[in-house]
Amino acid sequence: MSAAWSPERPDQELVNGVTDLFHAAWGFTPDAVFSAPGRVNLLGEHVDYSGGTVMPLALPQRTFVAVSPRTDGVYQAVSAQAEGVQRATLAEVAPGATATGWFSYVVGVPWAMAHEGLIDEDAAAHLGLDVAVDSTVPLGAGLSSSAALECAIALAVDHAASATDPTRALLAATSEGRRRLAAACVRAENEIAGASTGGMDQSIALQAREGSVLSIDCRDFSVAPVDIDVAGAGLALLVIDTNAPHRLVDGQYAQRRAACEDARSTLGVTTLRDAFDGAPTSERLTHLLADWERGAQDPSRNTSPAQAARITPLLRHAWSEMVRVQQCQDLFDDRSTVPRDGTRWSRLGRLLNDSHLSLRDDYRVSCPELDVAVSAAQKAGALGARMTGGGFGGSAIALVHGDDVSVVAEAVAEAFEARHLTAPAFLVAAPSGPARRET
Ligand code: GAF
């Protein structure tokens, strides 16, 4: 059996291809091409909407959009990954209205930017775009293909709005501006695409640093690079796309998020992260869980025993994942006393393994394909492995020795074949750059 690797295409080939696609669809040359990356998350899963810290990195795989501005308020788009032409005016876009699938990201972003005040109301009424899309981010693989499309469109709208109004500063030019663009993309995803996701994916797509894992504090979406040089340590981060379809709009993700929100409100904190009242530690986690269980018995809380029993494991995941992120940051911190040899990496591997168990057993967002991928990678010598992203299908990551990449990939592919599962696809994650205008 031979492992299947996701096809790699040079960025320039994508720029040329999407330019040709635009020309074929609209009959003239596009004004500009923008792109944004997919991502994997190293650690900090299902904590972004609870104010936790996440540790993602941008993938080299990107979504490209070739665009030209219009002045009649029409957005029309074609995609190399989909059939047909999609068309709508901004006036037709509203929560629950007709835009669905990939086009909801194209029109949702200008809608959200207008509602967030990032484009002037008058300008928004006239602004439109002709668009062509092409992407190397695997679709439906939990690698943030939707956020990549949203963020590339956000840059296109940002540039078009500034081109027609010389007094408007380009938001993409500053970190704060990119944070605001990310917030608009999240709003588009929540309100127009109907997926109640947090803000990790859009933040990394807009704020990524080439060569770095990022630490994003989701209480305010401030970002800082972390000194986790996987390749420099002779290791690799193998991404296993299980090819089990992953969907965040079917209610399971929203249920987890709503349960966390109920618990947050019961506890009277601004975010679940704030319950720690300081850095997340194992000791504080034990107290928090004990307090929660004691409080659940309190009749004035209005939490039935059944509700409490359902929420407790979700809280145990959210809070323990916040502790694991803190432990990971401490491991790679300048002040860390852990030897800078393999010790740090094997500890990181254990944090990944623990994260997977917590997501599988407490948060219950894994699936058989993800569990097979993780367990086969671990057995084949990975230092650690876990599902990454929203779960319910999608991808897993494995931290492996550089020389073992093929061995681990083959072992995972064989485990899938033995269970008659659809063959997985593999890629190696190298931290890449943020959304940008292509030259
Ligand atoms: C998906 C969501 F879009 C993110 O916001 C995040 O919650 C992630 O699942 C889980 O960590 O990618």
C-alpha cells in the first residue's frame, strides 16, 4: 500500500490559473489576485469560543481569488472547485437568506464588513466584485478552506474600498486592521454561512507569520509567535486528511458551543477562560471542576442533574485543554528549564495525545476515522498525535521524526485499508505566511 500525498502546486501556477479562469468567465483581465492560507491547529482545540489560547500555524496550501471591482453592487463568482456562476447583490444578502455553500463566504464578507462599519455605507451600496476562485486547501478536510476564502475576499474588498476612497486607510496594512477584518469574516461565517464557529481560523489566516506557530489569546485575539521550530528539531508535523467529510453546520458544533455558553453564564464569568483567574494550572483545574460539581447540586442554580452531567465533561475538556496550552507555552518559553533536547518534544507529544483523548472522550467530537489515524500514527512511532480542527471527520496531526514521515503515513494508510475506510491523504505542515495580495 502506498500513502497518497496531497498534490502540491506552486503558488505562481495558481495565480496564473485563477487569472485564466477569471478571464474565461468575465472576458477581461482581473485587477488583482489575493490569497489566504489554510491552517492546522497544534494545540488548543474547541477553546477559541471560550476565550482560550490556541496555537495554530498557516499551511502552504492557499485559496486564491482573482478580482475586479464593480460599481453596481453585484457580486458574481466562479470557482475551479464548483460548477456554474453565482450572483447576488449585497441587498439580497441577509442572515437566513438564499446564499449557500462557498458563495455565502464571498457575499457574507462584504455584508459583514458593511455591518461592522469597515466599509462606508454609501460605498457598500455600490461596491461589487467579479471573482474567480481556485484553491489548494483540501475542501471539507477541517483545514479551514472556508476561512481561507473569506480572508482572501476580505482583502479584496478592503483594497476595492480604499481604491475608490483615497481617505480610507487599508485595514490589511496593520495588525489591528487585520484583527478587525478577521472579526468581520467570523461574523460572515456565523450569520450568513450559518456556522457558529469561533475566531481561530480567520485570525491565523490573516495574522500568520511565516516560519512560526502562533499563540492567539481568543479573549482579545492578540497574537504572538511561539518558538516551536518543528523542522529545526529534525521533526515534522504530518497532517492526515481522513477524507471523512467534516461539517460544522449540522448542529453538533453549535451544541457544544451552546453548552459552554450556558456554563459560562451559570458561572457568571465573561469567558470560561476567565474562571481560572490567572494562568491555567492543573491545581486550579481540579478546584474549578470540584466547585462546578458542588454548584450543580445547588437548587438555586436551575441546572438539572442531567444538564450538569452533560456539561461537566465538556468543561473538563475546555479547562484541561487550556491547561495543556499553558504547559506547552511554558515548555517552549525562553525561561523554560526543560532541556532543549528531545525532552521538550516528547512532552509536547504527550500533550497532543492527551488532547486527543479529551476531545474523544469528554468533548466527543472525534470519529472512528480520526481515532484510527491517531492510534496508527502513535503505534508507528509518532511522538504524539491528535485530531485537529472542529472534528466529526476532517484531519489529524502527528508529530514525527523527520525520517519517519513516510513510515508513519504508510502505517496510517494500511490501518485505514485494513478497516475498509476511504484512503486518507497526507501533507506535511510548514508554517506559512498570512493572507496577501499576489504580485
Ligand atoms: C473550527 C472552528 F471554525 C474554530 O473556530 C474552532 O472552534 C475549531 O473548529 C475547533 O478548535 O475550525
